[in-house]
Amino acid sequence: MLVQVHTDSNIRGDSALAAWVETVVRDTVGRFSDRITRVAAHLSDENSASKAGSEDKRCLLEVRVAGLRPISVSQRARTLELAVDGAAAKLIRSLESTLGRLEDR
């Protein structure tokens, strides 16, 4: 499973941030890793540093599951950490639902 981290120009995308996001993603979807080919995390600050906003940090997670269409979830929050954690929680629910339905067939 490949995990890619992308940031916009308002977020400093260093190796520590990428490693942390990858750890959160792998911990969250680890049990499905044999079916997932790639996870792309897109991190953005929608209002930039010049404007304050209550929930302006955004994390979009897009998962490629072998043989299926991409699954994507998004979360906005006041901090990047909350946005990533929220998106990861949504992602696991979506994967459980999608893959659970396939197993029920």
C-alpha cells in the first residue's frame, strides 16, 4: 500500500508531516492493506495564513481499492491534526461499509 501526502502552498509539507500522516493512515486502514493499492492524502489551508477561520484546515483522503472505484472522504477542522483524524475515522467507516457489502454478496 502506497501512501502519498500532498499539501497546498499554505501548508509546509515536510518529512515529519508526511511520516505522521502515513502512520495515521496505516494505523487506520491497516487491516485492509492487502486490498488497498494507494492512499492519497491532500492537506490544505483553505483560508491561508493571512485569514483566520474556525474550520479552515482540510484533509481529503482518496483510497484506491483493487477492482473498485476510488473512495474519498474529506474533513474540515480548526487544526490539521483534527482534520486528518476526522478524515481517517470517516475513511474506515466507508471502507467497512463498502467492503462489507461486497463480502455479503
